[in-house]
Amino acid sequence: MTAQELQKAVLRHLELSLGKDLAHATVYDIRMSLTLAVRDQVIAPWFESTRKTYAAQSKRVYYLSMEFLIGRLLEDAVNNLGLKQTAQEALDALGFDLTQVIADEPDAALGNGGLGRLAACFLDSMSTIGCPGMGYGIRYEHGLFRQSFHDGVQIEEPEDWLRQPHGWEFARPEAVERIGFGGTVEAHDGRMRWSPADAVLAKAHDTPIIGWQGQWANTLRLWGAEPIQAFDLEAFNRGDFVGAAEQEAFARTISRVLYPDDTNGEGKELRLKQEYFFTAASLRDILRRFLSEHDDLELLPQKVAIQLNDTHPAIAGPELIRILHDEHGLEFDHAMALARNTLSFTNHTLLPEALERWPQALMARVLPRHLQIIARIEEAFLAAQPESPVRILEDGDVRMGELSFIMAHRVNGVSALHTGLVKSTVFAQLHRTFPDRIVNQTNGVTPRRWVLGANPRLSALITDRIGPGWVDDLEQLGALEPHVEDAGFMADYAASKAGNKADLAAWIADTTGIAVDPAAMFDVQIKRIHEYKRQHLNILETIALWQDMRANPRAGWVPRVKIFGGKAAPGYVRAKEIIRLINDVARVINADPVTGDLLKVVYPANYNVSMAEKLIPASDLSEQISTAGKEASGTGNMKFALNGALTIGTLDGANVEIREHVGAENFFLFGMTAEEVVARREDPQHQAKAIAASPRLAGALKGIADGTFSDGDGARYAALLADLRGHDYFTICADFDSYWNCQRQVDAAFADPARWMRMAALNTARSGWFSSDRTIRGYMADVWDITPLI
Ligand code: GPU
């Protein structure tokens, strides 16, 4: 497509789809017109992919996920179709700037963090590889809340991404499923029949996901809940206007808002309804497609793979059995075997609070037939393994982890360390019973968004030296390695980082009013705020550093900008205290003329995918400092390494594998191992001993207790301090000195720019393994048994 053709297509959509002429067009109008023009280019490959899948009678994979943290779609689509230059020219001719137009798209924030972003990277990789499949989720009207800070305190406001029409999706009013809740179960002619008391409609909305170079496109199908009847006319005629709208309110509530909890399985009835709603709608859709091609349910596991993204869609096991057994009349055990051979399950955390449990009483009320089926699954399991101590039903709860494990033929962890821990801790008993079931699939990230899209400077440099093949074959980055000996390459590499940092410094000044020195080290921690991720370890080190700098300002300090980004779950009190502390510390340090440009702390509000795309390419240092054993994998860590930031990190999650790939000498390791953490906690005085041994740590804690950062209010952080001094489950104190010392090694390395840039370039050259293309190929081979169709 030429720039002129694209320009014509944009103008046609501007007139015919938007009803505007160029003289009155806003950035929004142009963005929508360009979106529609680009979407037009996706249709042919999309249809062609479907045709090929049917023609090959191929097995398909269905990725069921409560979250898809997509971000913006326009830039991805433009890049994948090779239209960047063309679009730039077409818009220039119309008097608009492509970058500005791209930035006008609201982020689709249908997810909390890593789990949802992983699902989005997987969709991109499946379309790039030609893996036939679909993503299934919920079309939340309101995605993750918008964060602002008032006096440093997190405020949440509803997010409203659908206020403007969603240019990418196709509503499918004909693709609706009726989803029931509650009611009764009765036997009829030897079969159990569930008669739900309430029902809603699930309506499909499809977004095409185009892969690299437009060779393949899959579908993301999101379900919106709607009432069966628009309203109750009889009640309305009686004058009961509120009652008349009751059904509609009940229905729409189900897909109204994303639960803003990350790694927290809190058992709320609406959440259970959301889980069943999208899982049941997806299964019906899957079975209808399957039965349109095949007439034998025996073939299900050969033609269909269903991946459960954590336990959120775990009701798929009982629901599939219900369909096969109650509706199609298969024997229970037979139905269970078919379901198991079709389903597989990914575990994303070992945190006990995240392992979903549903009260049996609640499930009996909302899904009475499913509770009966779960009891029979447990019976069948115990009949086969009479010795096993494992139970699905325990303490009045349904344990969704055990249910998912028993109903899946493969269970996977998301990094090598995490998979080992899955085997030795949460699922140790089940692993003994089924030693081949657990496999590892280390996470990955899509290079299209996280290098090509987010870092055009680095991308151009890479392509200049090794050609364009790296974009869908990321291990080709290895070919950069000899270039680190080339002074010309290293100068260009350093210049690309400097350019990104200058852009970020300008953006920081714009959004926060803080002036930062682009030559300072950009030290970045961006992720959900959680005690196990230890943003408070980072801020304690920041305080200690500031105190040392003040005591001796001319000691040759390496200037730093500490950058934080991330949201806390609205009900997570301690995480919100940490946010306030970071903002309090930032206010005091940034106003200190003694430290001046030596130290700045920046915390832009409302971190999201688009902000990550700005921050990561401009980072020097990547903070991956979780308590070892707690971060299942991490995926931000991979994005930083690819973009040439060095990691300071613990031996946790995928950090372990990143360090192996980039080389121990190019990674700043500190802290206790997972085993050492567990052992250290045995000593109830571990935190007191660490504080007593570290005047620096004691000084930083005292600074907080003094009210130095809280206008003299010593009580503001009393609870946080009492926890650190009294219990410190996340071993902040025990790891503090190791972290501090490691940070000073970071300083020394940064003070030698040639050495630092070489380490950074080696991180880029050696991180190609962390592409989500590699991860998806692993799932296809080890879990789904699917071969690519391109
Ligand atoms: N993760 Br469980 C989430 O983002 N949300 C969740 O509810 C659960 C896990 C994350 C892990 O914390 C992170 O370590 C991992 O990289 C990511 O899932 C993807 O596997």
C-alpha cells in the first residue's frame, strides 16, 4: 500500500465512517479514520487464516484469561503490517503527526499486571507464528482504575476506555450465549438437569490480532453481559421504573468492571459469576465450532486445546464435564477423561492469598450442579488414588488450584525456579502422584511491541548491523555480540540510549514538573505495588543514600534519578502506605538544594502499558528486587534486559535465567536465595539483628520515624515501621546491606561509561531467548500438541 492509497483510505473513512471533512477533523477523527483504514488491511489475512485452519482441520488452542492487558493497538498493527513509514507520510500530507495520533488511543487496560500482559504478548506471538487459536475473556466496560495522587495518597477513579467507540472490534450480535446462575438440579430419565434461576446473555466482540508482516491473524473474543430482555415492560407499565430495569442492572454488572486485585483470590460472589460467565460462554462457542467440523466428541482432545490462565477459568473442568455428561450423555468418567485431555493449566504464583478458594455454600447457591460435579471429580480422584491426602473440598471451601491440577493433563510454571517450587511446595503431593504432569514454560515478551515499537532508535541500530530478521527470530540478537568490540557500534548504542533518556527527561518535566539530568543514572522500578516486590526496600535505600550524600556532598557520588511506577490494589492498605512514603520522600529529596541533581525521585501517576513503553527504553537500571521465592517469573525484567538496562536483582523468578543468559558479570546480584529466606525466617529476631548490624538501615528507619518526610508527623508510618522492626516477613532488613553494597557496585560500574555500555549491549545481545515466540513454541510442543500453519 502506498502513502497515497492510505491517505485516500483515511479520507474516505473520515467522510463516510466519521462524517467529518478534513477542515474540521480533530486528532480523534484522524486516529479513528486511520484505525479503520488499517483495520481494513487486516481483514483479508484474518479470513485467510480462518480458511487455512478449516482446510487443514487443524487443532486450535483457546486461551482463557480473565485479563488481557493489551494497551494500544494502532501502533502494533501499523508496525506488523509494515505501514509505519507509509502512515507517517500519509498523515504528514494531511497535516497530522503519526506519533500524536497513536498517542490519542486510550489504553485497553483489561488487566492488572503481569498475568494480563503475558496473555497479550501471547496473542501477538500466536499470530506471528501461525498458531491457530483464539483468546477468550471479558469485555470490561471499565478496565483497571485510573490512579492519581492527592498529597501523595493514591486516589482511584473509574477508567472509561469505551467512552469513545472502540475502533478495532466487531460486535457480533448473532453470537450470543445464554448463561445461567443459581436454581435447582433434578434427575430426569437418569440424567441430571440444571434449571438456573437467573440468566444473562453473553455477547461476543471480536478483535483481530495481526501477526508480524501480516501473515496470520487470530481473534480475541471478549464477552459482554446483556440482559435477556431489555427491561420488564409489565413492571414499567405499573410505574415500577426501578424494578423494570433490575434485570438489566444485574446482567450488565457482570462485565462492568475488572477486579483491581492482583495476586489476590478474594472470594466475592460477583467474581465467581464473572469467572463462570466467560468460561461457560467460551466453552459453548468452542464446542459449537468443534461440532461444526467433527461429529465425534472422542476427537475433542485431538482438535481442541484449552489453556487456563491461572485458576480464574477453573470452572471449565466441571462445566465441560456437565456438557459432555449431562447434555451429551457420556459416562462421567469418560467425560472427565476427555475434559482432562483437552485442558491444561498455568500456575502464576505461590502466594497463599492468591490461591483461589470458593466457599461451598456460595458455589451451591450460584452453581449448584457444578458443586455436585466437583464432588464427583474428587471421588473419582480418590478412588484411583486412595492413599492421597489431597482434597478439592476442604474446610467448607472448593480449592480451585487442586481442581485445576486434577482436571488438566499439563500444569506449567512460568520460570524454571517457579516450576521447581510448584513441584516441591503447593502441588508436592499431586506431583508425586502425577510426576509427568508439571512442565516449565518460562515466560517471554513480544519483541514487536517491546523493542520494535517502543524503541525505534535501538531497533534501527540493530537492523542496520544484523538485518531485520531479529523481529520474529529474536535469538538473532546474538549476532550483535561481536559488534560490542566495535567502537562505532558502541558509540551508536550509547547515542540511542542517550536519545531515549533525553525524550524521557522531557516527558518527566512535562508530566511531573521535575527537572532531571539526562546524564544521571535512570534507576527504574515499575510494577504493581506489593510488599513482596519490595518497593519499600528501594525507598529505604534511597533515604540512606540521601542521608549519606547530605553528610558528605562532595564524595564523588554518581547522580541518580529513582523512578517508580505502579498501582496498589484499592484495599491493600500497606501497599498504599508504601506509595505515600515514596511520594513523601520524593517531595523532601527533590526540594533539597544540598543534594540537588545528585538525587531525584520521580513517581508519575497512573502507570500503564503505554507508560512502560516510554520508561523501559530510557532505563539504565532495572530493579527486580522481590523476596526470593515470591515472584513467579516477572516479565518486565525481560523487557529491560532487551532494551539494554542492567538488572539489580535477587535470585527470583526469571531473574535466574536472565542472569544465566546475559552472564553473571553483566548482572548485579544481591540478597538471600529462596532457601536462605525460609531458613532466616526461623530466627524470630532476624530483622532486629539486621537493624542492629546496619547503622545505615537504622538511620533510614529513624528518618521515617522522625517525621522527616511527613512534616514532623512521626505517626504516619508507625504501622509500616512496626512491621519492619517486629516481623518483616519479606526480609527487607535482612537483605538491606547486601542491596546497599550492590548499589554501590552499580555506581562504580556506571561511573565508567564504556564499561557500562558494553554490559548494556551484551544484555541486548544475549536476551533473545526471552521472546514470547519461544514461549509459545514451547507450549505448542509440550502442552498443546499443535504445529504452526505458516
Ligand atoms: N501474576 Br496469580 C499476576 O500478574 N497476577 C496474578 O493474579 C497472578 C500472577 C504474575 C506474577 O506475579 C508474575 O511473577 C508473572 O511474571 C506473571 O504473573 C506472568 O506469569
